[in-house]
Amino acid sequence: MSAPTPETTSAHAQGKTSGQDEEFEEVIEIHWPMEIPRQASFAVYSSQPLVISAPSSMQIHALTPIHIQSDSKLTISPAGPATPGFARGWSKLPTELKLEILRNNLLYPSPLWPANINTVIRRELFPYLRMTPDIAEMAKSVFYQENKFVMQFTNSLHFPNSILAKPPMGIRPQLRHITFQTRLCEFDWQILRAMCGEDRAGFTGLVHLKVRYLSGEDAAILELAKDDLVRRPMSFDECYLLRRGEPVNLPFDGVVTFDRSGFVGRRNPEEDEAQWELTRRVEGFVTRDITFTK
């Protein structure tokens, strides 16, 4: 791992003898990941190696307190398993306090997107999974059940190389809040239909689903698709129905929202207005055909 530049971060080990205790007004013992604000300056100690990210990472291990000073925000985490002493102390905490500690470090104010989810899991969640079984289980529950996630099974037309997010079957039961970003191709309709089934496509604990429909680009796709069919000419409505299949009634709370950002103007007011009309039309279809039981 590469270390931060000396100008960004300094970490100095200092001896802790009886005559030097006064050098540290306060020594913070690191048991779990914590953030250090920029411009902060204080001493930290851990009985195991520490990983410091700023934003590059380095691992250090010292038997004496380490003075931390940085011009940017740091994340500092234990690199090894929890010690027996820490495990005993953690077990004595009330559940409410344990959850508050974990929520403070693992919850995000906005949904986690496909492009950053793996980084967030590796940086934020994994350190807790190396601690005690109790902490690992609680951390997974807080992270997956209380955060919001974006999933996307098919590419956007305008971003064909975008990172897709297909939640593994093992974590699907833990997810509670999902935004499904989709242009509602035939495969995406199949996913929604599977979520109506008995096993809910694995999302058995889902509480709220936001279907974020890329209506601006999808209307253009439907308009082109109806002219490309070899079998016979089809109307815009028939092309939509052929792809959709049966309407879906999803067995949880939810909402459908529309993203028109993919709309591409044709520099012709009449053609643009016709395209807007198709966009509004397909949005009406989707509002009618995707419903929720709660």
C-alpha cells in the first residue's frame, strides 16, 4: 500500500515513559474505525496495527502512542481482530449504544451507487467484519438494512459502459430500501415480475422500492424499435406492450419516478414536441402498469 505524502500526514511514535506522560493531554485508544477531522492534532494508541487512509493508505504498528496531524480528513481503523479486553467491554454495552456507534460510522445520507458500493464496503464495512461475531453481525444488519442502495441490471443507452449493480443473492434478504434504475427493457420487466413472486427474487425483506424510470431515453428507443421490427409494422403502444408483458403489482411500499435527462433534442421544434409527447405517453403507461400493494 502506498503511504500519504509527508506534507499531507505525519504519524510520529513517541516513547511513553513516566516522565513523558505529560506530552499527551489525551491519548485516544482505537478499537473501531473512526474519522479524524482535518487540522486535528492528537495522540492515538492501539494494541494492534492501524490502517490510516488519507486518501492513500498505510499500515503502522507502534507500542507507544502515535501523534497524528493532517491537513485533510483521515480514516483510521484497526487492522486486526478485536482484543479479548475490547470484546469484553463491547459485550457490556447496551444494544442501543452499540447500534448508535455503528450507525455513526456506517450510515450514509444518500443512496449508495454502483460505482462506489464496492469501495464503501471494503473501506467501511470490512473492518467491522474482522472484529467479534456480535459486531460483525450487527454491522452487516445496520449497513445493509438501514442504508439505501441503487441497483441497475441493464445499461443506460447513453452510458453503455456504466457499472451495473446486481445485488448478490446472499445479501438480497437484508436490503430494505432500493432504487431500481431502469429503462424497463424486457429483462428489467422480468426482474420486477420476479419480485412479485413468492421468493421476491431474493428481496424478501424489502420495505420500499423506488423505480427510477429513464423515460427520456426509453421513449426514443421504443420509437426506433417499432420501425425495426421485420414481422409487421407496429404502433408505439404495441411495441411497448410486446416488451412489457403483464402489469406488475409489487408486494411492498414503493413509488415510480421519471428521469427525462436522456431526452435528446432534434433541433426541430415539431419533432421535439412529438418526442416529448411519446415520453409523456410512456410515463403514463408505466404509472398504470407498475403498482404497489402498500
